[in-house]
Amino acid sequence: HLPCPDRTSGGAGTTNDTANDGIEDFNTGTGACAVTDGNIPWATLGVSATDAWGNRFRYLVTAAFSNRSPATTMTLASAGTLKVCASVPTSATCGGTTYVADNVPAVILSHGKNGYGAMNGSSNTQISTAGASNHEIENAGGNYPNSVVSKTRSDATSQEFDDIVVWLSPNVLFNRLVAAN
């Protein structure tokens, strides 16, 4: 299974449910993630806690790929629920915009140098999106939580965009699963 996100707030304060500790947060009784959108679980994965600008990486995962027993676990028929859109979606299906990727199992996002919407790595507080473009507001958890925007970098005042978005293709994931038996 893919790891669960680390909560950005709340939680029970237990080993598998503490916000901003870098450990994936999941319910041991159900096998489901506590949240499907949060920080990348850097301590669990042994990776850097922050991007080059000192902000946490945002991590989104589809439950079908992150569940562990006793929940229903992933199979080669599992489908992702995340979408990567070419511009701000007008519906939960990227409505009216071009898909960059669909049915995505997981997305990792850096909010870039301006940090709009990012979780600050030292204070664990979200950086305001005041003054951000609609594209960056959507990537901070905008109107469609299962969608993110990935487009060409822009310095234009009203359309500034410096977010870095990487996603896991279901085909790559399935290929690795088959190769590992």
C-alpha cells in the first residue's frame, strides 16, 4: 500500500494519529488513513521534511491505494480518484479544462518559492493565499479537494504560478507491483 498522509492539524496525539510529526496517520482498527490529504509522511519514508523554501510537501492519496488490512486493499483493478488539471477546475471532474492526468493514485506538491497555501515547516501553520492566483488557491485545497493544477510556471501578476506538482501514474504503480510479484 501507499503510505497515508501525515495530518496537518487535529488528531488523537497517538503514534498513528499526531499532526505534523512526519509519521503516516491511520486507524489501526479499520486500516484506513485518518486523512487522504496532508503532509508527506517524511519520517515514515525517510525523506526531507520540507522543500527548498522550508515548507512541507503536500501529499494526496487515493484511499483504494493506501488502505491496509482489514480494509479492502489495492488490486490491479483499483482506480485513483485524484485529477491533475491544466487550469482551475470548474467542477470535480476538471470541468471545462484539460486533464493532465486522471485516476491518479497519489500527488506530491511543493507550493514553490512564494509558498502560497503551504504548511510552514517550522511553525506548522498554513501560509495565507491572500494575493495568490486562482491556480495556487486551488492547490492549497480550493473548491475541489481531489483536483490539483499543474501548468507552466508564470510570473504574471494576476496568474503567478510556481507550484511544483508530481503525480504517480497508475500504470507505473501497477507495473512495479507486477514486477515485484
